[in-house]
Amino acid sequence: MRLGIIGQAVGLFAVTNVDDILVLSLFFAQGAGRPGAARRIVIGQYLGFAALLAVAGAAAFGATFLPEGVLPYLGLLPLALGLKAARRAWRGSGDDEDDGPGSGGGPGPLEVAAVTFANGGDNIGVYVPVFATAGAAGLTVYTVVFLGLVGVWCLAGRFFATRPVVARALSRWGHVLLPAVLIGLGVLILVEGGAFGL
């Protein structure tokens, strides 16, 4: 029984988060060679995903923190971050002068968390009914498996970002790809959710 739930949790996580590997790879490429960047990306990924789990878990048991009509507007987060990254790339300052003192450059944990949460906003709708039918014990299994897989996803993202061919491509085009992916992701979330009557 428990093995069945673990298998379902692995499958559900993989299906709903496959696009996260691309975003993580871009973040890891952006932070390459910068002290502490990988740690900040992992922390941000965990923060964003923990927030998703908290909202979905609460909604499964009747509490609603985010009305359903708000979810499409989460697309504004990656859209704003993508525009900020595009502005930096346009100015030719791929170095993150506004990341704050002592950040070491690269994406910050809150930036990664915001993108993770916004990108997973549609996952909430999938997770809620699953969590509601799983009960408290099942929800615990899903949470443990999901949080374990977040670590696997971070390793996969870093792995892809450090492959020589991929690393060269991301090094050359990452300053263009990251804003494009974030802006595209934001627009997709807004349009698919029907935000602003789109």
C-alpha cells in the first residue's frame, strides 16, 4: 500500500515538474562560478516548493489561502523577474549588481522561490484532490517523497548545466535564454489561466 503511494507520488511529481529542470539548469548556469550560488538556488527551490505544498495541503483540508481566480496572476512573478533579467542583459551587466551586498551574484533564493511557486501554481489544482483523498498519512508520504525529489531535480538541473556542451551553450546564450524562458513562462501562466481576460 505504502509502496503504491510512493510510486504515485514519484509519478505525480515527475509529470507536474518536468519543466522545472530547464528553469533550474538556467539558474545553475547563471550562478556558475559564483560562491554560494548553488546553495541559494537549492534553498530557493525548497522554499518555493514548500510554499506550494503548504497551500495545496491546506486547500485539501478545506483552508483556502489563494482563491482560484488569483492563481493565473502568479504569472506576473516570472514575467517581472524575466523583464528584470532582460534589462540586465540589455545593459550588458550580466553581473547581478542589484542582488544585494554579500549575495555573491547569481540568482537569490527568493527569486528562485518566486519562480518555483509561480511555475507550480497550476500544480496546486492537481495536488489538492490527490492530497484530499490521500488522508493525513498519505499526505505525509507525498510530502516526504516530493521534498526528496526536489533535491533530485536540483541535482539534475545542476548536472545539465555543467555538461560541457550544455555549459558552453548556456554560457554563451544563458543571458538571453533565462529572460526568454521566464517571460515565456509568465505569459503562458497568464494566458492559460485567463488572467486579464486573455
